Amino acid sequence: MDRYLTWNDALAKRFFHPDVEGAPVYYFVTEDVITEVGRTIGKSYEDFLLTVSVGPRGATWSGHCQRALQVADGWRDRGLEYPPYVAYLAVFVLAGGHEGDYAPQAYYPRLWSLLGEDRTGTLPSFDRMLELWDDLEQWSVHDRGGELGFFQARIVGAKIHVGLPLAQTILTETERGDLPRMFAAAKLDPGRVASTRELRRALVVHGRDYLRPLTMRALESRSEAFQEALLDAVAEDFSEWDGSVPATNRDHAEGGVFAGLRLCLEVDRIAGTARASLRVFTRGTYPENPINIAGLASEPLECVEYCDGWSTPLRAPASGFDHEPDGVAWRSGLAGADERLGWRVRLEPARVRVFEKGQTLMLPGLIEVLELPRDAPFYIAFDGIASGSVSEWLESDCEGWTPLQIASGLPAGWTLGTVDRASSDRGISDVRPGLGHADRLSMRLLGGVRASGRNTYFSFGPPRLAIHGASATHEVQVDGRVVEPRAGSTLIYELPADLPTDRRIGLEVLDGDDVVRRQSIYLMSGVSWRFEHPFVAVDSFGNQAEGGAICGAVAPVPDKVDYQRDLLRTPGLGGPEGLVYFVGRRRGEITVWPDEQLPQWQAVWAVPFRRRGRALFCGSSLADAEPLPERVGDRSHRRQWHDLLWRRRKRITPPSDRAQKSLWIRYRSIARDR
């Protein structure tokens, strides 16, 4: 066998094997690992470096990166068991920990030294190594279906190409395995976006027994780039932490599942009342049986899964009523457990709490959030002790602060109100440390129907994308296409409906031309969640029907039956936020909901609008949606139709679908000529 491929396959088998099926794989290559693998094939560490520098038999291209690209070209057609570029990638990973007199952030000098060349600067074609990291992920996730483990090409730090190999080595496998213990010990809620300060404190205070001296020194390093890379890696692991902590005999640590408790509110502004409840939030999997949590009230409270990690409101089984937390719980927090299932839940103590409308999470009412919304409206509640500092911040750094007149339902001394936008978090983070704008950019996947592994989903149930900490200069792309936030949210992005299946789909956040965050998903084809034809069709009285029938998500509609479309369920609408304009084919066909009733004519567009709008297609078909030149209705509605479609056109995001976007442009052209 070729000497290079012998090394390559031995390294691949060291990391990718059946024992790690379904688990994440980090390509943590060190000199010790190379030496260990070399013993299995009778070779040394020095032989590895020499072999890779020469390359495989038949390699003709010059340069480390060029030869890596050459061996990778069409490798699947050659019937190889493992990707043949694994050994080349190993050198990039080795360079991250190469010892010598280098600055902590100096990567390229280490790499040149490892290759035995006295050169400086970036290696030729080094930027194209991203293709190989992505291909390794594609092979482990899609080609092998995770049976040898799941590799994910992710980055740490600000430089994408250097950040890929550094992401593999900045923490050891053992350190990564112990991170959940540090998160739990620091009482970090697994559903939140932790700040840099919180993560660093968790490692410094609780990591002495788990982290290498090298890692602890990095936390105290004066190199901001090296610290940033380390905390980026920790933040990535925290964002994927599902709250579970395995038990261990090493330090007799107790395992279990840690989840967050969140306050929820139902507010009736007219009656001036508020009703509080509690929900569990977890990134893990709910048990089949109800969770019974003791320690929160005089009797255990019960809940089951509701949607997307959220539970039903905690309820007292004996009475059947939702539990309403008292003022002590609002201020001092709560902690409880289901010892039988090993679940532990916690509500953070606070004198100020922030809420958002739950509609973007498919929840009713208001939901407490642990991050101050950026450039978006929110609700805020605070007690009398915090009122001085909070009120000063609301007046100086917030727009649209409006206190609500709530006569009952809030704890004594608490105030509830709404804010249109917070320009900074300086005041509120002083009152409640940790509650502020996200200080780092992060990506999370929400919901979806997983097929296998961490980032593989059935094509009929893709996830949503949550971006935290983004600014106006950032752009979000899905498979190379720019996407906009979901209506009513600045964080949640719906993935396009026509994404490809059975290949890697890149999710990226760009700042100008620089990719600052990236992730990937795979959509699995070949599985349908719905029947195309009903087994039996019945009417509303239970009698067998001869006409239309509902079959899963498919609703065949015969011509003789008139079905009314539910416009408020328009895909992407996600519940009204501000006003929703429904637009028909004719000039003057426009209705503003909820100020006016839903239209009786066929609506084609739903345009949720606050400061900006988004055009959502809600017609029955594109063929029956072409704009018509005739004018209908009164003069004010015709003017409103023109103003929305033409005068405010630059403030409305067109549909991402190409055919729908073309139709929207035709509507704007009609509106231009009054």
C-alpha cells in the first residue's frame, strides 16, 4: 500500500470508527497522537512529517496545499475507504500546538516551521483548504451517516481559515467532555446566550479541576486573539449543550439534566390584569412521561413537552390549575428537581425581567428572555428597589418607554411596561449582570425534525436559524442566498423552502466580505411525512364524504367546494406584529389588520409592517395572482394601495422565491402609475 495512504488511513481510523457512532468528532491531532498512531504501523513522528511533505505516489503538484487539493480531486471515484487528504489536514492541526518561540496568536510561522521551510506569510492556496474541511464533514455526515462519528467544520476566532484547524485543538477531548460540569456548576441556563464574561468566569472559577494548565494560562493570556479563540470554542460547545451532565466516578460528580425555568405572562391591557406562569425550557429531549418537579411549591408541579424545547405551563395535578409564582419567586428565583428522572430546573433571581411576545416561538402571551433584544420592542418588569437605576436607563437609553396600568397580577411594588428599542444595555446590565445585548455573535438551530446526528434533518421539517449578537453590518446567507429575519423578530430566520437535499447547506454570517460565523445542515430526502391520498374521507358529522377531504397536510379541494383560506396562517407571518396589510389583485383591494376585518376578496399579499415590511405570498396560486389594472373601492383605499406598493417599496423586503419576487415587482409597476 502507498506509504502516504497507510499513514492517512491509520489517522482516519484513530478518529472515525464505530465506537463514536452518532457522537461529535474533533480532529485533535497532537505529536503524541501521531506517535501513538505510528506505533500501529511501525513508523515514527518524523516519518509522518517526511511522508506528508513528499505526498502520495503520483502527486505532481508543488506545495503542501496544492498536493492536498490534487489527492482530494475526485477521490470518491477511486473507491477509497477514507478521504485521502486527512493526513494533510493533520499538519494544519499540528501547527496550532507546535512548540517554539512564537507569539500565542502566531499560526503561520508555526506551520512553516513544521513543514521545515524558512518562509513567512500564508501558504499558497491555504484559503482553499476550507473545501477539504467541508468535504470531510460531508463524508462523515452524509456519506457515512454518522456511523463513524460526526465531524463539523467550524471556526473559532476572527479568521476563518486559521480558525478551522484551531477549532480542533484549542480544547482536548477530555476538556470538552468536562465543559458541561463547569456550565452546570456556574448555574448557566442552557437555553441562554452566555456572555464572554460569564463563560470566562465559569472556566476560571470552576475549571481548575478539569482544564489543563495550558488552557488556564490561555484564560489569563494577554493575547486577546488567543483568548477569543478559546472562548469562541467554549461558546460553541455551550450553544449546543442540552443541559445534560453525565455522572462520573473520577470526582464522584453527580449527573443529571439541567434546564431553565422562565416566567410567562398573559396581559390584558383593557382589564389591567396580568397572570404569571412558569415553563421549562431545555435544549434536550423531554421524557415520555410528565416531569414532576418538587421544591417549587407546596406540592410537586407537573408539565410535559409543548414545542421546540418549551414545556406546558407548570400545573398542580390535584387542582388542574397553572401555578402562579409569587413575588418571592420573581425576586429570589426558584430551584426544583424531579429526582426520579434526574431533572433539575432553576429560575434565576432578578429584580428586573425582560419579556418578548411568544408568537415567534409559537407560544402564547409573553415569554421571559435572558438577553436584551437588539433593535426590537420588548416588555420590561422591575421592582421598587431597582426602579431608580432602571428608570434612569429607560429615560436615557430607550425609545418608546410606556408603563402599563396593571391593577392585579404583578408582585407588590413591581412595574411593567413596553419599550420600542434599547440603544444600549449599560444601565440594565448594572442592575442585572448577564442581562444585556449579546456581546458575541452566535448561531443556533431551533426546532426541526432531526433525521440523525446534530445537524441532519428531514427535508419536510427543516429547523429555523437564530442569530444572536448581529449588527446592521452583518448579512445572513443560507446556501449562498441572503435571508431576512422572520416577520416580527430580529433574531429568527426561516430557511428558504426550496433548499437542496442530500448535500451540505452552508449557513453563514458575513461582515462585508468576511465570514465571521458558519454552520451547516443537511436535509435528508426520500421520506414523506404525509399521505398523498386519504384512506377514508368524512364530513363534519362523521359521515363518509364524496367531495374534498383533509389528508395529513394535503387538502385536495374540488371545484364545487369553497374553502376559505386562513390568512393569519400565511407561512412566514408568525402572528401579527404591528400592522398586517392584506393586498388584492385590484387597485383599492387593501385591508389593514387588526384595525379592519379580514378581506372578503382573495388576498394575494400579506405585508407585516412595523418600521419595515416583508412581502409574503398568501394567494391560492401564482397563475391566479397577476395584478389587474381596474380600480375598486373608495379613493382612500386606492391611495393606500398605491402608497404601500410604490411609495414604501424600498422599506419592504421582496419574497426570496424568484417567481414570487417577479410577481411582486409587477405589482409595484402597476402601483407606480396612479
